Amino acid sequence: MPGRGVSGMALQTMIYSSSKLKSNIQFKVILFLAAICLFNLVSHAVSAEPKGNASKSYSEIFKEARAAMKPCEDYTFVKPEEVQDDEAPMRATLKDRNNNSIVIEGAYLTFTGCVDIKGDGRTEAVIYDYNRYCGGRPCSFTYVYTSDGHNLRLMGPHIVGDFGEDVAFKDLRHDGKMELLTYVRWAYWGGLDYWSSPLLPEILCYRENDFKDCTKEFPKILEREIDESLKVPKHDETEDNLDKNELQEIKGQALKYLAIHEIMGNEKEGWKGVRKLFPSAYQWLKEEWNKDDKMGGETTAGKKVSPSPITTDRPVAVERKAPEKVMQVTGEVVAINIERMSLVIKGKRGEVFISIDSDTAVKIGEVQVPAVENKKLADLKRGDKITIRYATINSKNVARTIILPVVNSH
């Protein structure tokens, strides 16, 4: 019968369609689960961060890694016994187990420790060079030397401390290879003073015979850094209630918040956060951010200069001193580092970073202190009122005379 034939055909078609639909759903479910597995696999590969450090801040990870660095028996570091001329380069010798050696020159060299960078069982020697005559600000350089048993060579020279920042090494991915941990300071960016300039994490990976910036590959560390920065007590952001120093601090916090978001590739969210959390700094940051040079100085964000350290087979250039124009600042000591021979004094026009050298004279009142008693400088502390006469030479402020207050003995 015609009607029955049509019904049978329809039923057969429905069964076929149902079976096909069921097959398609199963396929889609399998495809969805496979996509999830692939996503987790890629995420782990891109951001394989240590589970044990999940609750630790970058500063805590850095301090632990730095404390773990020790010299080893694979290398011997010999420094000169005699005190050298303050302006002459310091010469030191690095030797490996086979007595292969290399002479290194720098400002003030120290053997920081040993580390296996590539995870190949061969240790490298980490040499730290501190230079207090770097553009009026203390600078540091870290160099890593390796030995193949026959020769010592430098592994990818790289400046990692434009303002004296230290370095550490840690295997963040647990793959047997070490990452280099340090900081980068956005100093004086947009008119910020030094102390309000934010200090950002910087992680370098050894790739293609050089240390290259790979900070963005560790988003969890950066997220924790954002959380830590927001824990800093904030001032009341009503413009009328803010003094100059408070506004500087807020601007520095806003800049750090945005800069970390940019590193993470999420600048848009960063701007939303700045507008909400740091309203008094929003317009300033918007104007400064749009300028070409985001570092506000000679170093641009993401671009590092990588010179080699001075070696003995290279002539050392003689620096010609420019004519001096002596200036004077009187104010309060806000920071001092006698070991590194530098201090910051806050005068009427703001803070001035001062370098101290062997020619700096020390006076109490207007009475010259004998050179043998220059140790009185070590008695300086934050809050002391002093006067400094200084000259700006090759972009650095060098103290010519430091006048200490007269202490009344009565």
C-alpha cells in the first residue's frame, strides 16, 4: 500500500538521521575534549612556572635564588692585593680547574658564584662588576664565563643592572636550565624622582648564545607582582589632599601597574585599572606613555645594550675632564651608601644624586678635615643636614666638598 511504503521510508530516514546526529555529537564531544587537552599542554609549555613558588612574590624568589649562589671549586678568582688608582680599571684573573686563565678588567669586580646555565653539567662563573661612575648613578654589569677545559670564554655579554640592580639564577621551568633574574628600573620616567621610579621584574633566558628577555613567558610571576604592588598603602587621591611627594608615589605605582600589563600583552586592561585605581595619575600617564621613548632616558623598554667587559688586549681610553662649574646644595640626606660612595640629598629644588670620589674634601663647618679622618663621612645618616659643593662632569654629579654640621660639645 502506498501509504505504508511512505511511512516505512520516513521511519528509515529518521533512524538514519538520528544515527548520524548521534555520531556528529560524539565527534564534537571528542573534538572538544581534545582541544581542552591541547590547550592545557600548550599552556604548560608556555608558562611552566614552579608550583612550589605559587604563593611567593618575585622578590622572595629572587632573594632565595641569590642566597643560593656560592663560589665553587671549578673556578678560582684572584684579585690584586694592592689598592689601585681609583680611576684605573681593576684587573682580576679567573682560572678554571685546568689552570686556563683570563684577565678581566672592570671598576670593582667580585666572584658572585657558580651556576649551570644550560643544564649540561658544566658550571659557569658569574662575575659582578660594580661601577659607581656610571652617568652619575651607580651601574652594575654581570658577566658569565664558561670553560670547555681548554679555554675560558664569555657567554653572551649583557648589561643587567643599569642602576646597580643585582642578579640571581633559578630554574623556573624545572627543565634543568637556569633563568637569569634581575630588575629594571624605569628611572626618572616622565619626570618621576628616583625613589618613585618603579622597579620591575626582568627574567632573561639563555638562547642563541645570548641572554634574552623572556619575562612575558612567566605570567603567574607578573600577576603576583601586580598583586604585591596593590598591597602598598595608597594615599587619598583627592587632588587637594596630595603633596608633591605623594603624587610622585602614586604616579610610580600607576606606571608599574601599566608596564606589567603591557609586558603581559594586556595593555587595554592595564589602562582600565589605572583609571579606576590611580585616577590622579591617569592623565599624566596617558600623555607620557604616548611619547616615543617609554624609558624617559638613554635606555628604551625592551632594548638592552650589551657591551663586552674591558680586556687587557684593548687600549683603555683616557677620559678628558670638562671644565668644572661648581654648584652648591644644602639639605637633608635622604639616602646614603658609603660602601658604594654615593648619597642623595634633598634640597629646595628636589633630590640630587651625588657621587663621592677620592678627591672629595670633607669639612666640619669651614674647617678642613684631614684625609686620615675622612672616616667621619661614615657617620652620616639619613636626616642629617649637610651642604655639598659639586660639579657636573660627563653627566654625573661629583662632590668636591662635603660640609658636615658643627657638633656642639656642650
